[in-house]
Amino acid sequence: MNKQTKFYLAMPLVLAVVVFIVVKARWKTGDEELSEEITPRIGSIRQVVSTTGTVLPKNRLSIKPPVNGRIESILVKEGEEVKAGQILAWMSSTERAALLDAARGQGGDKIGYWQEVYKPIALFAPINGEVIVATTQPGQTVTTADAVVVLSDRLIVRAQVDETDIGKIKLKQDAVVSLDAYPDTKIKAVVEHIYYESKTLNNVTIYEVDLLTEAAPDFFRSGMNTSIDFIVDDRSGILLLPLEAVLKDKGESFVLVAGKNGGQAERRMVRLGIADDKNTEIISGLAPGEKVVVKSKKYALPKTRAGANPFMPQRRERGAAGR
């Protein structure tokens, strides 16, 4: 490769560097520091730990037949409340089903005789609960491994909490649950159980937390995805400032208090309380009526002639003396 070829290959890189330097210099000339005075306000703030979860049955009980056979009738439907001891379904054993089928083929009183002599098997509800699965149909063949009906005593929300936040979660702690399918509905809940054993989800260590809802809405369904806010702290009637108004220096927090009659701003140390994603609590160091200076930068493109490209080199205008 000769020197001329190397030169042409290097030209795009050199041009890119030059353009970057020019654009950066011009962009900086458009920066402008702005400041405004704000007054701290009295308000409320809620500190939360946010995570996701799933609606699940607290106790999921599958009702399975004691023998292989055939379902004769299902007496309940999904969403129905049942009592302990209630008959959920009738079934025939494999032998009874074969006898009844043979009797139907013979006609006469044979079918009635065998129905009376060979009684069907009843499937009972062992607990009070709600039917969450009842998809088996009459005439369907089942085995002892098949669930004919599934019951749940109540639905709960199981949250997945990152290990860095689990220390903020306590038993009986209040939380707010919203379903992804119904985001505008907020459901109050309370922490019922914090699991002791961790799990790894997407290379992140999490702990599962069960929540009981105060009043589950009718549209609550097992398997629904949820968003959960655990309420760590909730305070009202406190002094608040936006986060950008509080500055840090060597681990200490301070604000710039506006000077009187337009004088120079005073740097004053403050003690902070809880915070959310917008505001922070001021415990001491600032009075409600005082004004705080908030500085920010405004980024603007450099001024150019109308219709000109700000990123292109600009031709210097000649003065009158140069004409």
C-alpha cells in the first residue's frame, strides 16, 4: 500500500474528528446557565418499594378421583363458591361404566337395575373455597392422576422482591396492588408472609412475598400480572423541596438561599428526611417562607443566519472597514 492510498484511507477519519471538534465548540457557545427562585411547600410524600408479582391461589387443591373411570356429571362451574362436604361431581368406576354401557345395549330395565345396584362415586369438596378450574366434561374418561375440579380458598398476590430491598419489607406492611389488565384500579393489600429461601431470576436474587388483599374485586383471576408498591414510609404536613434544589458537597446536603434585595445567595446546610422520585423532605435548616435558588443549564444551538445549518462552517461577515 503506497503513501497516497494510506492518505485517502485516513481522510474520512480526520474529517470526522474535525467536524466533532467544531460542533462541540459551537454547541458549548449555546449553553446558558439559568436560575430561578422557589419556595419550599408543605405537602405529603410516600416512600415505596416497587416491584411486580402474580395473582395466585393461596391454597390450590386439585380434586382427583379415587379410581379410574368416567365422569357422569359436574355439579359446579368456575367462579362458584362451594362449602366443605359439598358434592362437586359424580363418576363411575371403569367396571360400573362397562356394566352400564352393556345394559344400555340390552334395553329393558337392565340399565335401571345396574344403576341402583352399582352406585356412582361422589367427589366432595374438602374445604370451603372457590372453583377455579372445572373444565372436565361428562362422559370424559379420567384416571387417578387427573384433576376433575380445582379449588382455591382465596387468591393472593405473590411479589418478587430484589434482595437489596427485602430489608425494607415487614409483616403486616401496607401495599398497593394494581393489575396490568386494570391499571386504574388500586387495591389495598397487606404483607402476610416473607419467604426465607431466595430464588434466582434472570441472574438476580429475589425473595417471594405473599400479600393478602383487603377486598378482591370480581375480576381478580389466577395468573394475572400485577404491579406492587410496598409503602415504606408515608408522611404528610412536611416541608418539601424538589430534588434538583438540594446540592451535595463532601457527603453533606445544602441549598442556596436567596439573598435579600437581590443580594448574593447564601449556602446553607440542611438535614434531609425521606424522598421520592421528585421531592425530598427538609427536616431542618430551612424555614417555610424562605426562597431557594435553583440553578440549571439551558442547552441551545448556536445562533446562525436564517436558514443556515448550525453545524456547517460559517463565513465571517466583513465589517464596513474591510469593504
